Amino acid sequence: MSHDLPFGVILPVDEIDVRLDPSPHPFEAGRQGAIAANWQSEISEKPALFDGTVVLLSGLGFDRGRLFGRCHAVRYSTFLYWRKDRVSTAVHAFAHPMLVSRDNALIAIRMASHTVNAGRVYFAAGSFEPEDFPGGVVDPHANMVREVGEETGLDISAARRGKRHYALATERGTVIFRRYFLEEDADAVAARIRAFVAAEDEPEIDGPVVIRSGDDLPEGLMPHMPPLIDWHFSGAE
């Protein structure tokens, strides 16, 4: 199994069965030297990068509402090296909490200049980490709560959620997303995020980006974002 999701199609997901395999990722075999050399190049440009532990999939599939896959813990340096050429022995997937304000706007973020995705706009998110796999199976909600909290200061742990997850596969990776409905209007949410960012010594984001319609697309938007924005404002469940 490698990747058999159709590209560019938003799929309703009723079950997520992505498991953490304790064995090394096949992609790393024979590439340790190249990974280390690339990491030195990366940190020479972005010294604040941290070589922590994330997960990278070796396979991802979808069948009748069930998203399933296998992943392995790798260093962030391995992930950055892989994403240069996106070799088919590995697959990237990440979770997106789609924050919806009381007045139906979407709350995204713009990444700070010291990050790998500097200036890019997407929903607050981060790669899956081993701690997101209680019992060996991924918990997307835990990942989303942590990443939103770290980047924006918002606590979405008790927010009302959309009834299911969805998945969108692209050539650059697969986003697993779900709506989280906030109790404040967009301006109030954005003000809270800006206050959090201002109080941080080295914030991960420059600040919030409010998207009020499918025609309200900001500069720097990541390529996977327009289909998600169109989907939300089309009135999808």
C-alpha cells in the first residue's frame, strides 16, 4: 500500500484507522547522510528550526468512508528532505481544524518568517507526532487541539464539531479536516489571537487571517486551501 486516494476530491470520512508502526520508515534506508546534509542547509537558512520527532506515512488508503494507513516516527529533518522530491515510498498527511466563527467566517493564520512555511496562509496545523497515537491509532482531535493552542492560544477542546472528518488528497499531501464552530464573531476571535501572538517571545504565526467568502482569498494561500474554502462556503454539511 502506498497512496490510492483520488486527487482533488473531498471525501467524507467516517472512520480513521491510521496506525503507528514502530519500525523505521523505509524511506530512511540508505539516506541518512543526505538527510543530515540537507538539515544543515535548512538550518543555515532558518536557524530556529527544531529537529523534533514527527510521523511520515508509508501508506494511505480509503474505502467506503474508512481512511486507513501506516506511519512511522521520523526526525523532522527526514521529513524536510523527503518533501523536496516526495519519493513514493512515503506519504504525508496532516490534520486541519477548520475554525468557523459565529458569523460563518473562517479563521486561518499566516506563518511567521522564521518557520519553513514563512508567509503562507492555512488553518493552524502541524504534523502528527507520536503522542497523537494513543493505543497506536491516530487521534486527529488531539493533534488539532494542541496545534491550535500552540499557534493561536485558542482552546478548541470543547468546541462543537462538524459531524465527520473529510479528506482531500493532492500531489503534495493529504489534508484531513473537520469544522470547529466557535462562539464568537470573527473580529473577536482575531483579536484574541493577535493578543496571544503579541505576548509570545517567538510566535509561530504572524497573526490571524479572516476569510469571509469564497471570493475573499488572501495572498500566500497554500494550494490545498481554495477547495476547502469553496467547500465551506458552498453550504456543505
